[in-house]
Amino acid sequence: MRENKTWVFSGIGIAVPIALIGWLVSCQGGNINELKVRLGVTEEALHTFFDILEQENVPAEQWLVCLGKIAERHKQALKRLAALETEDPQARALASQARGAIEANDYGRAESLLDRAKQRELAGIRGAKKLRREAQTTVERRRISAAALEAEQAEVLLIQLRYRQAAERFAAAELIPASKPEQRLDYRERRADALYRQGNEQGDNAALRQSIRAYRDLLGEYPRDRVPLDWARVQTSSMSVNYRCKFIIDKSMIFYKYQTTISININFTPY
């Protein structure tokens, strides 16, 4: 409000200290310098504050208090924007322009510039999320490739009849992401088979027991009612390993008894 105003006080205004009202009226009458000094703002800003009070129909008796609040918010906004840091250079530039608009008391333009800066940051968030998804996809692909290469190493070891080392390589199933359950199960089944061959062909009972446990764990991954053919295949393999293990144990027991009998006969001295 750059011109003098006619003041009409309501009954509520009487409750406000007369001195403050008189001081405000005197400022409006031309003594604007004292008020801008007290509020710590420019004369242009002060005129804009008065325009805001008038546009928002703020009662005259509240103007002094509201002027103080508006001036303080104006100054704090300038301080915050001066200290604001963003990752996006364009958003940073827009925020700086918004600060300039506030200094020029152009709050509408400041709102628009801050909205554009915000949209830049939101676009950055969306871009970062997209990059994270792409990175996760890349990691999964590489894990699958690494596991496949490890499995091929295992196959080379099988050619050389090095079953235990092959079984260790097939443990690469742990590298397979959860999104590829079929491939993970395939590697686990090939590991169980390598352990079985180690036990069956190399007479390694410990490997046979490991194979039994491996097949037993695999059966839990193939529900009979949902994948009956896979369940039957693993069940057949499991039974074969169990049978072979039992055969070796029985054979060992027979040999032990036979060896014990021979030992008794050799050490027996008749009277």
C-alpha cells in the first residue's frame, strides 16, 4: 500500500495497545523508514507485505503482528535457499533464481522456480531407481554366467573322474539368484550325482552319505502333487544311492565278520 489509508477500528481493535496502532498509522502516513529498519527488510519488501495484508483481508488490528511474521519468514527463506544444496546442477540454479525472486518480492515467480527445481529432483530420483534396477539386473545376469562357468569347470573335472572336486564346483548353485530356481535345482542335483559317483566308484562312504542328504533335501523342493515327474526322478536317484550305501555297509560288515573269523581260527591253539 503505497498511498495513505483511511483507518476504521472495530471494537476488537480497542484491545490492541493504542501506542502500537498509532505508531503503525504514523508509519503508513509516511514514516516507513523506521518500520523497515525494525523489520530488517527493504522498503520494496515492506510495500509488498502491506499489499499481502490487504489482499488477504487481514484485520487492521493484526497488521503489526503479521508484518513481523511475514518479514521473518521472508528473511528465513532467503537464508535457507542460500544454504540449500542439491545433487542436480539445474535444480541448484533454479533454487538460486528462486532466492533472487524472493529478494525481488516476486513470490509467484519464486513458487514456479521452486516447483521446477523440485521436479528436477523427482526426475533424478526416478532415474536413480531405474539405474538401480538395471544394476540389479546386470548383477543377476553376471551371477548366472559365473555359476554356468563354474558348472562347466565341474563337467571338465567329471571327465577326469575327479568327482569330489566336481561336486564342490557344482556348489556354485549358491550363486544363482532366487529368480532362477530351476537352474539352482539343476546344479544341486548334479552335485548330488557327483557325490554319488565319488562314493560308488571310489569307495568313499562319506561321499555317499553326503549324496543321500543332498537327494533328501532335493526331494523337498519337488512336491509330488505339483511336479510328479521331477519328484519321481529324484526319488529314484535317492533310492539308488541308499541301496548302494546299504550294500557297501553290508559288504563291509560281511568282510569284517569274515576277517574276524579268520583271525580267531589263526589264533586258536587246540590242546
